[in-house]
Amino acid sequence: FDYVQILIIATIQLVVDKYNCCPCCYTEKNRYDVRYTRLGFPIFDVLGIAFSGYSLIISSLALVQGPYCKLIGGTWDYPFINTGGGYLVAYSTWSQCTEPAYVVEWNVILFSFLIMLSSLQIIICLLKAAYDLKTILSTSHSVIPQ
């Protein structure tokens, strides 16, 4: 869900940036109009940081909690819920989960990957927010000098 929200925010920013900040449309007359149209971008950046942060927190909690699996006794439960993430280094305890096959490995790989992507999204959104604030304050729209 987080990635759909980030995609929507990025699409809106690209469309607005294309139509309001093209070099052919930039003149001294509309210099302030262009700056004011970009005032909404930091709001989208903050939303991106919030959505990515939410995904990071949920993925971290899910990784610490461990998977829901069928135990050796035949009951379904969270066998690692009270280990505080200690099961991640105690590979011998992973055999407590009998079904689905390789559920612990899947859980560790999936949530580690989601944590990595969410962290990357937060960094990108922070950089984008810094760039947008610089653009608003300086009314400069050139990223790459030509």
C-alpha cells in the first residue's frame, strides 16, 4: 500500500513540474508564479516520508514478531513473539515452524527487503524535500547545469 501511495505522489509531482517549470515557460514575469506552484511539493515530500516511515515501522515490528506458523504440536501460533527478535540469530529455533515450509526464511527475507526499501524511500524523500525547499527559496529550477 505504501508503494502505491509513493507512486501517486511521484506522478503528481512529475506532472506539475513538467507543466509549470519547463524552461520555455519560465520568464521574469511568471517567476513568482512558478515558485508558488511548487509550494505544494514539500507537502507531498512530507507525505512520502510519513508513508515510508509507516512501512518501515510495520516491517520492523513484523520482523521482530516472527511468522505465524504451524508448530510441532499441531497448533498455529507466533512462536517467536516473546524473543524480541532473538530468533533471527538462533537458527536452531527455526525448526519450531513445520508449516508452511521455509516460512521463517521467507519472513526474514521479505521484511528485511521491505525495511531496506522503506529506508531508501525516506532518504529519497528527504533529499527531494531539501531540493524543493531550495527551489522555492531561490526560484531556480535547474538541476543539472547546462
